[in-house]
Amino acid sequence: MSAESQEEKVSHPREQPTVVGIGTSAGGLAALKTFFHNVPADSGLAFVVVVHLSPDHKSHLADLLQPHVAIPVQQITESTPLKPNHVYIIPPNANLNAIDTHLRLSKLEEKRRERAPIDHFFRTLASTFDGSSIGVILTGTGSDGTLGIEDIKAKGGLVLVQDPNEAEYDGMPQSAIASGLVDRVLTIQEIVETILRYDHTEPRVLTPADGDEAGQAERQLLQKIFALLRARTDRDFSRYKSSTILRRIARRMQLSYIEDIEQYVGKLREQPEEAHALADDFLITVTSFFRDPDVFEKLREEVIPRLFEKRGEGDVVRAWSVGCASGEEAYSIAILMLEEAARHESSPTLQIFASDLHRQSLEKARDGFYAGDIEADVTAERLQRFFQKENGGYRVRKEIRDLVVFAPHNLLADPPFSRLDLVTCRNLLIYLQRDVQREVIELFHYALLPEGELVLGSAETVDASDLFRTEDKQLCFYQKRNVPGPEPRLPVFPLTRHRATPKPFNGAGDHTGERIAYGLIHRRLTERFAPPSVLVGPDNRILHLSENAGRYLVHPGGEVTASVFKLVREELRIELQSALQSVRDKRVFFDSKPIPVRFNGHARPVVMHVRPSLDLEQEGFALVIFEERDPDVPESTSEPGTGNPVDESIRIQQLESDLRVAGESLRTVVEEYETTQEEMKASNEEMQSTNEELRSTMEELETSKEELQSINEELQTVNQENRHKVEELAQLSSDLQNLLTATGIATLFLDRSLRILRFTPKLGELFNIRVTDRGRPISDLTHRLGYDELCDDAGSVLAHLATIEREVEDERGCWFLTRVLPYRSMEDRIEGVVITFTDITKSKHAEAALNESQERLVSALEAGRMATLDSDPETQVTTFSRGAVDLLGADLNAGYRGIEGVTDLIHPDDREAHRVALQRSIDTGEDFETEFRVIRPRDGQTIWIAERGRATKDPRTGALGIKGLIWDITERRHSENRLLMLIGELNHRVKNTLATVQSIATQTLRHTPVPAEFVTRFQGRLHALANAHDLITESKWEGAEIGDIVRQQLSLGNSSERISTGGPAARLDAQTSLSLALVLHELGTNARKYGSLSVPDGRLDVSWTAEPEQNGIHLRIDWVERGGPPPKAGAKAGFGTNMIQRSLTGVGGKVELQFEPAGLSCHIVLPLLQAQIANGLEKTAS
Amino acid sequence: MRGRRVLVIEDEYLVALEIESVLQAAGIDEVVLAATELEALDEMREGQWDFVVADANLNGVGINCIAAALSERSIPFVIVSGYRREHLPGEVADVPLVAKPFRGAELVQALEQLLPDGESG
């Protein structure tokens, strides 16, 4: 620090010390030590430090720092006056409200911790501190501070950042540098030096208060600077407010340590970078997401919903964020609009244009990445939905970035966007001059749709209340009045780069060109010179005349011209030419000698005074004043001094001669000059017409440009749609791909000439196909399918458009369902063939297995003479298994309908019983079992069928259905009947036998007086009967062998040697057998009691023969007794004899008894059926 | 029952004998036995019968012919059989049936039922 600057400081005491705000985090203590170590005790600066620290810990930072710092270090917890040469440390959770003369803190309280305390601090500093401020970011992680420096920068402050190479942690410095707003990146040492030099540099620039016009000197300098910037950067700031501009220039000067503005202009001229830096500084705008929440709240609640009203799909909502800087405002609007769109079923297309001049800002905006903690401005919900967290910050999601079109656009020169619903132009108008503001407002009026909304910054107002209706004065919302705007809309502004060349004079009505009226210039100049005068432009055209100036002008013949040389009186012409020439070149005043000019034949001396315009902006303009003198008064200046008259006369002659010569030469020169002038004029005219042409071409171009712009916009919309469609298509294509892969159906697409278009990977398993085979005819391919008709089928489908399906087997035994279909394009044209191969091996096998098992079942059913029947109540289809053909006489192909299909086959007598059985099954839900007869059509035989099954009822139609099994029970029925008969027969026989026994008992009793004998007799007869029963039971009551009966009844074994029996085998029926047995029993009893067997030598001979007679075969039995006492013939025939004689009459037998002296003989003849004779005549002899 | 003539058609001699005994005991004067269908038809043709007692089965031959002949002649008759009613042919459904083995009184009662009203043993 030099003594000089100290003095200066002392001599210019300032109300406020410059505040140096320092933000740091990790590694901060060491950095701060270094920093303050370099700060002198009398810097005159106030340092405010914000460090990331845990808010819950009591900070000892002040104590730690103090030993290293020459000035007092103070940890503050309450409002503290701001004094130079002090260090203030603000704890992170302190509630810093404002910085003016004090650091104003509200009382510490348990407040939500500020996410980004450094941002908050910088913002507070920028918005509330009046004086000059410097922001410094030192080592630290994260991105805190990056947002805050924007505000400092916008307020005209200085931003310095520690060199990331030096910083212990480079997160915060890097993030700040990435914002592009940092003035210098320096080491700590250099930062301190820079701050001190910066602070002690006091540019001598008188910055006027806002709204005041800058002083004359400043204006001239500004014009120079604007001209320089125009040349360097192509940007024109001449319509920006000089106050703002000067403040920015002062800052740049300060940063370059330049105090003299002329010197700075020199620097600008020499260093193009500085010109760019200055231009960028001019363009700085502060922006953040949802800056001024009230404004965005109103947008969200009122304005945007209104824009969406009556807009549906196909409509467009267009917004324009003017001066968008790094795009936060545009994105904020996009977010609000998207949120609104989500509330509508069909939302209009959104288009948001964002424009700015600052190209770096636009780049940043397009990138959509916001370093720094924007969490403070954007709600967590929006962050989640519209941003993507990335390394150290957030990136706006593509969905939103696609909505916003960022374009470099000069509001003052380029044609505006049009048909807009919403224009936001906040904090830009304040930089513009008042009349320019009006033009911009007119421009917005043009760009907006009727009732479109215009949002301005808080300090900005619309003066033109005829164009806009104030909707909210506080928040600066304006609505377009649908009135015609002021005339020519486009181009509103001349192209600024051509402004240096004044346009040709085309009458007094030209307001679109020079903003400074000629009249004004003229008046200013004539304030000093009252005589008639003429304002001449740089192209020597007369621009303005004072009232009496016409006296000195004469209109020559020919084309009308404004050229001063053509118009001015001939006598003055030459003088004027050289006068204008020298005035412009040398920028000096010129006063001519009196020149005699003839007015109405009288020559009068006229003196011309020519004055150039000194204003840079009005360079080339000149004022020509005509001063008419009295002709009688001799020119005092030309009055020669007194001297020798002779000498004088000689001298005069000499001089006159010289003059003549000079006059001659001058005339020659003038003549030459005039010739040249003529030529010049000719070429000038040519130039002029060329210029005209150019101008009209320009106008055409301008129109074309407009058209192009609108076409471009349309294209943009179409492009957007196309992009959307392409995305959809890609999605669809991916879905299809997945579907094809997932289904595992090999698919082949062929074109109209049966060449391969596309195929799925699965097809490779069937065909020898590769990707390179696309375009080859299908006939070229070999495949593993037994499907030689493939090509023919494809051709046939193409020809007849009918789908062909086949089941084909490949070499491995896999089965494929092959479907050949026509390929229909979206326009319903046949573009080829699609062939699908579905693997149906499993179902094919399953089908075979099913068929087999079905066949087994049916065979088993048939073998068991069974069949199934099924009558579906819903479809009314009745089906039978094959066995039903034989059992019911059903016709498998008859197509029986409903339950009648079954019942009609049943014997009419049994149908009712069947119906009842079904009804019971439906009522109880149990299976039914029924039997019915069927007249079999095959042979007309009545057979019995049993049916077991379940009846069902369709709940809707009430139709009945059966599922059942039927089988043939005719055999069983027959045996049951036989059994019944048998039981009846048995009963009959038993009863008959009992009747016989009853009779034996009563008859025996009647003929046997002695009881003891009755028992013997009765038992004997009962035994005979029982034994005969034994024999016929052995033969199942079919009868008995004659020999067996004889032998049984004669009880052979006792006296067998005296009895002989013999005869052929012959079977007697049961009845005959029983009767014969009783007869033989009586004969035997009599023989033993009275006959041949009653004596020892008596013999009995029983023999039988079968003899054919005329009415069948008869069995003749001969009973012959010999050697016994002679029988007592004539004796009263007893019961026994009666029985012998009569018992066999019932069976057609005849009995003859002969009582001969040699012994009794009995001859019995029994009719015999042929079948009852055994083969051959067996003799059995004892 | 006196003076009545009764034909007993029964193939089983012992049973016929028993019926005869019962009828004689009941006071019937003349009881004639027929063992076969042929005999029975002959007897019917030649004699006058007040009643007939017939077995339903004559050595395997049914009663149908005999019943027809009896109906033709309007001779009342009683069936004596081991068969139950359901095993008898439908033609004789109205004819009284005396089940074997029978009690004498049962048979007599059945016959008495056949008499016109007022007449009795």
C-alpha cells in the first residue's frame, strides 16, 4: 500500500467500508489464516466470514484466528455495527437478515439450518448492502456460494475465487468457476493483493443516478466505448441506460486498476478480451429458479391455468423468456406448465423460447446442469420429478430440456418470436433507455397473442397503457389489449451494425433512423449563430434549413437534388467545398472571406461560417451559416496597409496578373473538378440505384427471413412430433422384439417376390439362415422341416390372400404349426407374406397320448359292452362313445341334439321312468342309476341297458344334460328272471312234496291200525321219498338215473346175491323218478314182508329195457320174484298196492301186477323222451 | 254236498287220494280222479260235474286247456297248487286257490263258496 493511496483514502472518506464476504468450508481454517496473515491492519475493509460448521457446536473459530490476524476478529451472534478493519465471523445457523451499517442478525433460534449458508450470505450481501462488495470463495467441498456470487456480480461487485490447484478442497472453487461469473481465479496471496488494489482504485467516472442523463463528457466517452464494443463484439449497447453502463464500466476499470476513463478506453481499444469481458458484464442478469416466488405463484395459480383453458391436444402454448441468462426462469416456467399439463387429460403442446445475447449463458442453459445447491429454490418434490441428481448438482431432465428452445436473440435487432401466450422479460428493461423501453413494449405487444400475458421485473412498468392492461401492479403482470399496435412492426429496429453509416436523406418523416432529431442539433448550433444556416450531412446533403437560408440556394434545372453543392449559389460553391473539406478533416472552424454574390443583379458580400459537429455520434455533420455584409462597407480585413502608391500600383498590376493567372488556373482546376464531379455524380447515381436495389433486396430478405422463421418454428413443432413418434416407434419396435423373443415363435417375413425381409432369431433353429440372407429368395434356403410346399404355399397365400395352416414335422421329430398369412401394411396393401412356426411338439405328443388313452378307454368300454354318453346342457350337443352304436343303436354321426338325443333311443315304456330318475338326480344333486329297455335296430331284439350318471341343468336356459355310462344288462335280467321262476318252481315242488308227505301220513294212518306199525310204515315211505329227492337234487332236479333209483330203493348190499338188476342207462324226469321210487319202495317192502325176499332162497330180478313204440320210446321195467311163497292174490288191495298201481298214471305210466304161483311179477311201462336215453345200452349187473 | 259229483284232476296219486278222502269225508258221493290232462278232458266230456278240483300243473302241463274247457262248460272249480297266485296264468286269476299242503276244511270251504247262495253242505 502506497502512501499516496493512503492519502487518497483519507482525502476521500467513504460512508461505507467495502465489505469482503468470504465463504469457505473444508480446509477453511488454514486458508483463512493465510488470508488474514496478508491483510494489513489498516486496509479499511470489513471482512465477513461464513464457514460451514456444525450449527450445534459452539464455534471457536474467532479464538483460533485471532492470533494470526492483526485486526480484531469477532464472532457475532447479534446485530453488530459494521466497522472497517474488522473481521466478523457469522455462525452457520445465524439468522442474517441484512447488511447495511450493521450486520443485522435476529436472535439465534432453533431455525431450520440453511442448506447453503454461503449462498444465503452472498445473496443477502448483494441485495441489502448499498456499498461496494467483494465475494471470495476459498477451499471447500460442494457447491455452496456459486449461486450467491451471481447476485454479487449482478450488483456490480467483485468475485474472486481461490485457485483450485492451491485449495485444499477444490469443490467450491471449481463449482464457482464453472458458473462463468468469476472475475479472477487467484492464489490467496494474490486475492488479498487484488482486493486491496481494487478497493483503492477509484475510477473517475461520475455515475449518474438512475434515470438521469449522463453528462456531456460521459456521453461522448460512452459513444466511443459503444463504437468499440460494436466493432469488437457486434453488440450495440447504445440504447442501454447510461447509469447502469457507467457503473459496469467503473467496475471493470476498478478491476483493471484504471482510474481514468480515457485510459480505459485505450485499454479497450488495445485488448479485445477486455471488450468482451465488458460486454459480458453489461449482460449480466441475476436469475434463479422460481426467483420471486410470488410471481411464480401467480403464474402457477392464475396465468398458466388460463393459458391451458380451451386448449387441447393439437393446440400450442407458447412462452418466451426474454433475457433468459442461464435458463432458470425458462425452466421454472416449463416446470409450472408441465405440472399444469399433468392436470389436464389432453394437454396442448408446449413451446418455450428462451433468448439471451450472452452465449456462454445460453450454453449453460442448454446444458441444464446447475451446480450449486438449488435445493433452496426448488421444492424436493420438483427436484425429484424434474431434475436428475448428478455429480455435485442437478441436471434438468431431458423431458423439460426438450420443451425449451434456447436461442441467441437480440431483442433490439432481431425479429421477435410471435403468437406467444406468455412473455417474461424481467429485469431487462431497466437497462434500456426510456424510449427504447417503449419500443420493446410495442414489440412484445406485437409478439403476443390477444390477451397474452407479459411479466416484467419488479422495477419495471409498462408506460403504454393503451397497449397493455395492468393486471397486477405489484407483481408487474400485464395483459395485452387487443388493439392494433403502432405501425411498421418489422423490422422495428434498423440493423444496428449499419447504424454508423447514416441513411440517405429521404424526407422529414424518417423517424426510424436517427434517434436524435436534426432539428435539435440545428437548434443547438444556431443558439450561438443567429444568421441563416443550413445543416449539412456527412454526404453533403442538406438536411435542414433555417428560415431564410433559401436566399443562398438556387434550384438548378434537372433532377431534384439535396446536394449542397448543387443548391448553393454558384459564387459560394467552390469556397464551400473547400470549407466543408477542411472543417471535417481538421475539425476546425472555418470562416470564409466575404464573397460577392449577386442577388437580383446586385452583388452583396456573403461570409460563410462552417462549423462541424463535435459530437462523436454526429460526426460528419456541419452547419453552414451565411452572413451577409453591407456591400458599401469595405472589408476591414482586406484593407491594405498604407504604403507607396506607385509601388502599390505595380504591385497591384503584378498581383492582378498573378490573380488572373491564378484565376485561370483555378478555373481550369474547377472545370476539371466539375468534370470529375459530374463523373462522380454519375457513379454516385449508379451507386445510389445499386443501393436502392440492395435495399429492396434487403427488404425481401427481411421478409424471407420472417417466413423462414415461422417455417422454422413449424418445423420445430413437426420435429418435436417426429421425435416423439420415433420414440414411440422405438418403444413399439422394442416391445415387438421382446414379444417375438418371448413367444419363441419363429417368424419369417417375405416380400412380394418371396425374398426374405426379416426373421426372428428362433428361425435359425429351423432354417439355415443368417442375417446376410436378407433379400435372398426363400427358395434358396434349406430347412429342416418336412415341408416342401413352403414356397408354393407362400405363393398361394400371396395370390389368394387366404391363410394356410399346416402341421409339419422336422428332422428331429419336433412338430410345428406353420401358418402362412398375407402381410398387410398399414394402408391395407399386401406387401408380402408372414410365416410363423409354432412349436407344437408337446401338444402334439399330448394329443397323441390323449388319443391313445381315449382309445384305450373306448376299447375297454367296448370290451365291457359299455359306452359313455354326454349331453351338454349348454351347447345341447349329445355325443356317444363308439359302444353306444351297438348298445343303443345310436348313430355317431347323427348329431343328436339335447337330452332327447338319449331319451328317444329308450323303449317308449321306460322313458317316463328315465325322466323321473334324471329329475331326482337334478333335485338331489346325486348320481342316478336306472335301467331301461332298448329295441336294438340291428336285430329288433329288446335288450336291457343300465345307465349310471349325473344329470345337470343349465342355470340360464334350464336345459338338461347328462353325463353317464351305459352297459348291457340283458343277460343279468334273464338270469334274474330264471331265478325268480326257479324260486317259484322250488316253492311249488316243496309244497307238492309237502302235500305228498301229508297224503302219505293220512293214508298210512288210515290203513295201519296199529300205531307201532304206522311209524315203521310212514318212516319207510318218507325215507323212500327223501332218498329219491337226494338223487334228483344231485342232478339239480332234472331227474335221476333208473339204475340209481332201483338200487337205492332195493337197498342192495344186504341181500344183493339174491337180487339182480340190469338195464340200459336211462334218465327219468324228477316227477317220474319220485313216483317210481315210491312204487319200488312199496314193491320192495312187500317182497321182503310177503314175497320172495321173505324166504332165504327167494330171488328178485329187476330189469329194464328201452323199447321204441309208435308214440316215442318207452321204458319197460320188469320186477320178477321167484322162489318165495306164492302170493296171495285176490286179497284186498291195500294202500300199498293201490299206490303201486296208480302212482305212475300221472306221468303216463302203466303198471301191471301178476300174482303167479312162482312169484309176483310187476311190469311197468314209462314213456321216455329220446334225450333221456343214454348212449348205448349199459348193463349193470350185480 | 250230498249228491254232488266232483272231478279231481291231480297227477300226483297220493295227493289225489288225499283230496278224495277229504271230499268223501265232506259227504260228496262221487269223486273221480284224473291224473293227466287227457284223462281229465275225457272225464269232462263224458260226465256231469258239479265241481272240479284241479292241480295247476299236470306233470309239466299247464292248466290252460283244462281251465278253458271248464269255462266253456261253466263248471265251477278250485285250484289246488303249490304255486303261488302270481305264478299262475292270468286266465285263472279269479279262480279260488287252495295252497298245498292244504287242510281239509280249507278245501271244503273253498268248494262251498262256489255253491249258489243259500245252498250248503
